[in-house]
Amino acid sequence: MDEKALGQRLQLARKRAGLTQQELCQKAGLSYSTLAKIERGAIKAPSVFTVAHIALATGVPLEELLELKSSPSAPASAKKRAQSGVTFVYFDVNGTLVRYFQRAFTDISGDSGTSLEIVESIFLHYDGAACRGIMKNEEIDRIIGGEIGLPDFTWEKYYMRNAEPTPGTAELLEWVAQYFELGLLTNNWHGFTDGLLAKKAIPDVKYTAIVESAKSGCFKPEAKIYEIAQQLAGVQPQEILLVDDNPAYIAGAERAGWHTELFDENNPSGSIERIKQILAF
């Protein structure tokens, strides 16, 4: 057994599950020192029962963590490497997979009697703090509600009510998930990505990694969030494709050495065709 390689796989599984070492210890019934040593590869041949507890806590099959060989009768993995070298695809959420902005602002304007321009201005003033996780959602809701005269205002209500899938993207993600590792990389308020998944505004497929800025404490186009996303992808930079509608976020990914595709919300079918060309294998 390669203890260091196993430790790296266990650490990656924990991070993909969004767990700190302390949280995983609680879920798996391990001591902190034991887990820390296992992740460093400092324990020779860790007990399979210990690894099984970690597998259960992280939702990763034990066989995958142990890298057990498949039996001859087992089907081969469907995952591909595109001719471009891409093996992992990250999709942006707002403006790429879902649309909502104008309708949500129009609803707020109508409910509050505040002009659309002022509603947008107030929202954009606080959006960065929310996406970075500097301020809590509830705190910003109270401030915005006070400024527009809606005491029970919550941005989440308007966001979720108006978010709808960008045409063609659901089918695209289902296709990508068949052949490539798939992730979400989004600047969003805390928990909103989970809400979109629950609402099925984003397809319920297997995501290897979900990187939401508010949970990460950094956002696109900062270098740190691309570093985090690459770590969770578990591949080299040149194997990652980012699909995003924001040129600045695309530029950040290119600086990180990723492949990119600028998504055109006004012409999703054209963007989808270009993405499939990049992913041709």
C-alpha cells in the first residue's frame, strides 16, 4: 500500500465533501491525530475499517479510496480525455447555467416601488461582500430591505423564484457528466448553489466538486479560488476547462493555465456547440 497516495486520496475526498478535519473526525469517529497522520501518509497500512469509516463519511466508495482493481467482468470507466487534453469541466452558474437577474430586479422594483436602476445599484453594492462571505446573507437582506422599504426582504426568495435553466444547458451537463469529471465554480451567496440543485434549476448529475465563493472565502477572478478548484479537481491545470460568461473570470482561469470557453447567454446554442468541439475525443 502506498500510504502517501492513500493519504492524498483521503484528503481530496474530505475536501470534496466540504469537511474540515475536525468535522470528518466527528462523522467517522476518528481522533484528530489519527486522521492527520493518515492524510500525511505517516501511518503504515491504515486499517481498512478506518478507511471504510472515512468512505462512509465522505460518500466515496471504499474501492475508489483504496484504488482496488476492478474485476475482469466490471465495465470500463466511461470517463474520457478530450483531444484538447481536457478531463475535467467546471461550469459557472449565474449567467451560464441559469438566468435570473432582470426578472428578479423587476419583481423587487415592483414590490418595493423603488426604481429598477436603484434596485440594481443597491444589490451590486453588497453582492461582492455576500459572494466573498464577508457578510452573512441575513445581514445584507436586512440592509437592502431597509433601503428599499421591504422589511421582510430576502434576496434568496427573489433569486430562486426567478432562476431558470439556460436553454440547452441541462442536456449539455448530462452529456458532459457521462464522459468527463464535472464541477461547478461560481461566485454566489452562501448556500444558493445548493438551493438551485434542490430546485433542479441545475441538473442533478454527479458533480465531482462544487466551489461556491461564499463558502471558499474568495471569488473569481482571484487566483486563490482557481487554486482551490484545481485541488478539488485533482488534475493538472491543462486538463481543466472553465465555461463562464464573464471575460474577467475567463482571464483568471487562463492565468491559472486552464482551457476556457466564454459562454454567450444570448446565443447558448452556439456556445454549446463550441464546448462540444473542445471536448471532442
